[in-house]
Amino acid sequence: MTLAEIFPSVRVRAPGKINVFLQVGGLDDDGYHELATAFQAVSLYEDVVATYADDFTMAVNGSVPLEGVPVDDRNLALRAARLLAAETGYEGGVHLEVHKQVPVAGGMGGGSADAAAALVACDALWGTELPTGELHRLAARLGADVPFALMGGTAIGVGRGDRLSPALARGRFDWVLVTSEEGVSTPAVYGELDRHRERHRVDIGPVPAVPQVDADVLHALRAGDARMLASTLRNDLQAATLQMRPDLAPVLELGEREGALAGIVSGSGPTLAFLCGGPEEAIDLQVTMSAAGHVALHVHGPVPGARVVG
């Protein structure tokens, strides 16, 4: 008996992410870059409700601007549902209702969280009961960040970020996110990174042949020490994102001046993530950034990956 025979729908929640460390290798012949990253899942979520249907359809709503979010097969969530059906031989369909809280094209993996949630929701609704390893294999086919949205917590990603190893992280890390109404294109940011490196190759030095996460990052996560982690934050894409969005630089400076331990561009941006000393400091910074006219959110991590909720 499947859940569809008991309940009319299945709701799954999946988290957005922050790259607390991101080292980017050179451009490969296949047009991609090797990465080494430390992911942390944070308490800003995407909810996907899957309901039995004869065809594959979806609708999107949410608390963030939704301009440019497709509701056809260009959407990762719908592609995830179709992929699962094709892999398992399921002959029906599904209607997906996606509620978005993670900024669109904001560098926090919202679309990947939708895809991960759709995989878990459809697997539960249809009773296909794929092993976790199989779900992760399908997730990797959909995009580099989708496996982490399934896993959640804290993890190290290598390759294109999709080869994951769980990382021990003690305690809680508090962040203030400053979002932007205008997203950026991840491929465009990588292109700008390559141009930036070419322009400044004398100053920057050689690009790492095999990117690696610094050991100090792992020590800080294991210790649950926000100050130690703040000193190790790194994002190789940040310079390229700030080149494309120079308006973000003063916001980074404001957050650090007003009490953040450190600020960083999240992934390819334009969302900015400010690490704080604890919940009280994060609330104070959220109020300050909001008063300055920015959309500021207090979140914490690490949190679990895609899960069925009530």
C-alpha cells in the first residue's frame, strides 16, 4: 500500500545551504571547474507537496520574488519527479506544489532543495522505496547541489561538489542572510571568475590543480567555534560576484562593521551570509540591517536534509 492510498499528499521540507568554504579549480576541457567546498544546511526551507495525478504538473508560490521560476520541465523539481518515475517504472504522474523561501538564483541552492524534496516526496507517495544510495545517485544526475540538499547537516563536497563526505559539526552556528531581489547567473559568475583570474594572474598566482578544504575549517566545525570558523571562511567566487554586483560590497562592509564575525557571498551570490557569535548577536545584526533598508533573515545551521513533514 502506498501513501497515496492513505493520504492525499506528501509534504517534504528541504533546506537551503551556505558554502562556508569554496575553493575553485581551473576550467576543465568539459567546461566545468573542480571544486572543494564545505556545505552547511541552514534553517531556510523549501516545502514541496506531492499529490497523485495522471500527468506531471507543478505550481510555485512563496515568500520570495518568483520571477523567472519555470513551472515546466525546465524546473529541477519536475525533472526529479520524471526521473524517479522513469527509473522505477512508475506509470502515473504527480502534481507538485512548491513553496519557496530560499532566494531564487541567490547562491543558496533553492532549486536543488526543490529537486531533493521532490525525489523524497514522490518516492514516499508512490511507494517506490528506493534505497538512500539510489536516491543520491539520481540526485547527482540532476545537479551538483542536489545530493547535499538530500543529506543536509554539514558536508565536504569535491569534484563538482556532488561527491560528499559528512563532516562533524558540533553546536549551532547563527547567520544573518541579506537577500537581493535581483539574482545572478551561476554560469556567468564562473565565466567572470575565469576572466578575473586571467586579468590578475600575476597577483593571484597559480590556480589550485586539486582544490582542497582547509583543515582549519574542519577543526572549527568540529569545535563548534564560530570565531574560529569566521577566520577560515573563503569563497573563490566572491571577487567575481562583486565585480558583477559592486552594490554588494558596501553591504558586506556594513554587516562586518555592525557586529558580524565575518561576511561572505553565499555560493555564486548575490545572497550575503554573515556569521555571528550567537543568537542574540544575530538578532541585533538582523535588526540593524533591516533598519538600513535590507531584507535580513536570521537562520541557523546545521539542520537536516530533505525530510517528510506532517
